[in-house]
Amino acid sequence: MDNSSGDESDFSDSEISEYKDKPYEQLRNGTLKVKYPNGIFRCPFCAGKKKQDFKYKDLHQHASGVSKGSFNRNAKQKANHLALTLYLENELADEAETPLKLAAPVSQENDLFCWPWTGIVVNIINDLDSGNDFENTEYWIKRFSRYKPEDVELLWDAEKRTAHAFVRFSNDLIGFKNATEFDKIFEADHHSKKEWSGSENPSGSSVYAWLARADDFESQGPIGDYLRANRNLKTISDVEQEVVKTRNKPVVELASEIDMRNENLDDLQSKCNQKIMSLSRVLEEKNSMHQAYHEARRKMQRHAQDRIKSVLDEREKMVTDVEKLRKNHESWSKEVSKKIARTEHDKQKLEEEKRKNDMWNSSLRMASIEQEKSDVGFLKLVEEQKREKEEALKKVLELERQLDAKQRLEMEIVELKGKLQVMKHLADEDDTAVQDQIKKMNDELEAKTEQMDGVYEMNQTLMVKELQSNNELQEARKELIKGMQEMFSGRTNIGVKRMGEINTKAFQDACKERFNSEEAEIKASELCSLWQEKLKNPEWHPVKVVAVDGAHKEVINEDDELLKALKTEWDNKIFDAVVAAFKEMNEYNPSGRYVINELWNFKDNRKATSKEVISFIFKNLKNHKRKRGQADSIQKLLYLPIVLALGLA
């Protein structure tokens, strides 16, 4: 067969009968549907046509007409409609208003044939030189496979030189159709029964074959004997009646079962649609709630940004006003200096103006002094905090000393109790010295017990104070972190570091070496996000405990499978960035495994103290301070960021 330019290969008219089997099988197993409720039939091979619904008779007429060779139909359409014709005749015959008959010549309907349908093959010569295995029935089944034979039996002569073959087809109407095609092929090839009977001495090893009929059944010889022993004579009408009888009942039952399953399928489809609609509503509600949440969050962020912008704008405006006043004052001072050289009167007037200017400068100096006093007070506050921290440290040390004293007292009490028990067991009641010693030890034991109770109460008091002091320090650091984030952006010596967050620069540098700039950014972002999520997984803990100088210490396990794969696939920069982030997270938040903010000294690469942070804020404020005209405005401008940093605004 030649391949067509379409999606599927086409075939010639002579192969229609062979290629009808596949669509016929699809019709039988339900892959292609023909029958629908309310007695409606549809052609599965003519989808998209204007007319879709047929009665049984109309659909049979349509399929039969197309299969017999309409001029505008290709061979594939003919094969499909031939399969539909056979399906209607064999599987849905009970649906017809009047019983249908097999599409066969009228002259054959009352002819007697050997049943089950049998093809007779003669002139089989066992030629060993030909290489054909004529004695094997599988050879003949394979040779006649296009006619779908069920079995082949061979009758050899005594010397096994020549043989007759009996090809048995299925005993239904499809088998008759295959047997008829078998007969027609040999007839068209001039190797039928007519040629065999007409040749007195056929030459060559070509076989002759035909469909067994009544004259073969009644003939004398091995062919007649075999047929009379193994076959019956029947007409096509007899076989049709038997097929209708045997198939009507299961067809009706199957049709009823199909209708019930269709109803169940419709119910399930209805329930499925209801579930889909309910799920769609839930998803819509979820999406609307999610959208409302994000909208509210964006509004809050915009409100906060607008508030910060308004504060910064007000500060900038105040700076501009003060600078403008300063310039005006300088200009005024220059004009006053010029007027001194003119007249004495003007000189006196200038003196007056100068005094006013001095008073104004005095006010500015007073404002500066007030500022310095405030700075001193601020530093005193820092020193006071440092002193309180040192006192808290002293209390901790005192607590440790008290704990040691408590432990010593407990040991002494236990020792005294032991000695007392020994004295009681060994002493005699009449021995006065021993009794005095026991009384003295009892008195000492009571004194030690009272002393230990006092130490315990003091220990509890110091622990409560230490806990309060630590809580206050933690709250202060949280406020400082919040203030630093609001006041400063960009790289500074003192700032806020996100502990446990991977440095993306290492990923960007590594991806730029392998990909183009646009793809490198996307790949670096995906890779960094992937490893950040792995760091959050508490089940991943790539550390091992080793002994270092007699002490046990946790170190990174470089034999971990994920880390080994990362180091093999990428360079050491990415490996070091992931390990550094894991160490930070394992140190600062090992239980939560999420990123936290911490005050950081980037210059020394360590955790920043509260004193360093406050000094840094104060230093930056002093660097931004300029000469301004109004003391109140200057103080407000200078202390506004500090107030924001401490969370008091």
C-alpha cells in the first residue's frame, strides 16, 4: 500500500474487506457508538454531517450504500461503512422493523453449502525442494490469514505426495463472507473448481480452491467422505434464522443493560457537575478573600509609605526654610556692613542692627547649647543602660556565687545529718559528752538550714530580676531594629542583617558564567529560592559532632548528599553561601528555621551591641546637623529620627 499525504494511510478497493475488521471490532467493544436512547441511531463515521439521527432501516441503507461504492467515497470510508453494515446485521438485527438478510446474491440464499463453511484446496504437492512446509497446518493458516480461517485439516495420500486441505471458517455470517471472498479470489485467479475439473492433467504446483457446496458433499472419493463425516448442508437462510434466534435474547439484555448504565452515567455526570459547580464557588470565594487580603495589605503599605514620605517631606521643607533664613541673614549682614562706611547715623543704626543680630546669634548658640545638653543626656542614658547591664552582670555573678554557697551548704547539711545519725547510733544515753555533741550538731544543722533557705530566697529574687532585665534588653533591641530599618537604607557599618538568608550575589555570579544575562537572573532567583526553602526544612540537618581539644563540637557534614550534589554541580561560592546561611539559622533560630532580623556590625562582621547602635544613630544625626534659624525647629528635626527609631512616635 502507498502512504497518502494525510494523517492516516489509505488503501485500495481490493483491501476493503481486510480493513473492515478493525472498525467492526471497535463497534463491537463500544469504542464507536451507534445506538442512542429513544430508538435513535447515528453513523459514527459521518460526524459533522447535517443529518445525524437515523432509524435502523435508514442507517442500514446509508451504510450499505456507501460500502457498495459511491463514486465520491474513498476506500477507507467504504471499509468503515461495510463494518457498520455487518454490525447492524449481526449485532443489532433485533432492532430492525423487519429482519434483515445478509448482503449476498439472491441466487445464493437457497443454495446448499457445507456448514461450518469450508474451503477445499487441491493439487497440494509435497515438494521438499521448494522449502515450503506444506505438512504444517500453521503454514496454510498463515497463507490464508486474510480470510480469517479457524482451522485447516490436511488429507494426504498413502505416499504423502499429494494432499487435499479443508479450510474451516467461522460458522456465522461473517465466516460465510470470508469464505465467499476466499472462493472469489481463486475464481478470479482462474484456479477455481471449474478450472480444476476442466483440466485433465493440471501441471505445476499451483493449488486450486473453492467453497464446498452440495455437489462436493455428495461426491464420491476422499473429499465427499470427509464432508459427509464432518459437515452438514445448510442454506444461508437457515444460518440467518439460527443467528437471529441465538442473538435476539442477549442483544435485548445487553440493550437494557446499556440503557441502565447510560442512566447511571447521566446521574453520575449530574452529581459530578454539581460537585464541580460547588468547588468552583468555593474557589471563587477563596480567590476573592485572597484578593481582598492582598488589597488591604497593599493599602496598609501605601498608607505607611505615604506617612513616611510626608514626614520626610516636612523635614526637607524645614531644612529648606532654615537654609533660606540663613542665607537671608548672611545677605542682610553684608548689607549692614556696607552701610557702616556711609554715615555715622547709619553706623548707629547698624550698631542697633548688630545688637539684634548678636541677640539672634545668641539664641542660636543657646539652641546649640540645649542641643549639646540633650546629647549629653542621651549619652548619659546610654551610660545608664550600660551601668544597669553591668549591674545585671554582677547580679548574675552574685547569683552564681550564691548558687555555689547553696551547694556547699547542702553538702554540709547532708554531712551533718550523716554525722548526727552516726552519733545517735553509736552514743550511749548516759554519756553526757556525746549528748552535748549531738545537741550542738543539731543546733548547727538548724542554722545551716535557715541559711540555705535565705540563700534560696535570694537566688529566686535575683533570677526574677535577671529575667526582667533580659526581657527589657530584648524589647529595646527590637525597637532599635525597627528604627534602623525605617531610618537607614543601603550599606552602612551598623545595620540590620537577616540571619539565615542566602546571599544571592554568589548565585548571580555563578549563573552569569553559564547563561545569558536575562536567563541568568531567572535561574539565579529560582536556585536561590529552592535552597532557601531547603534551609527552612527542619528535617534537613547537615551537621556532625566531632571532638575538638577534648570537647564536642558541631561542624558542617560535607558528606551530606545535598551538599555534595551542590558542590559538584556549582562552584564553591554557592556552596559557601548556603553553608554560611545554614550556620546563621542554626545559631539564631534552630527551632523555627526561618529568617530573623539582628543588629549587625558589618565592619567587624559580628553582632552589634546596643551601645554601638545608639552611638551610630547619634553620630549620623550630628553629621546631618546644620546651622538653622529656630531652635525648636532644629530640635524637632534632629530628634524626629531618634523618636521613630525608639518606637515612640
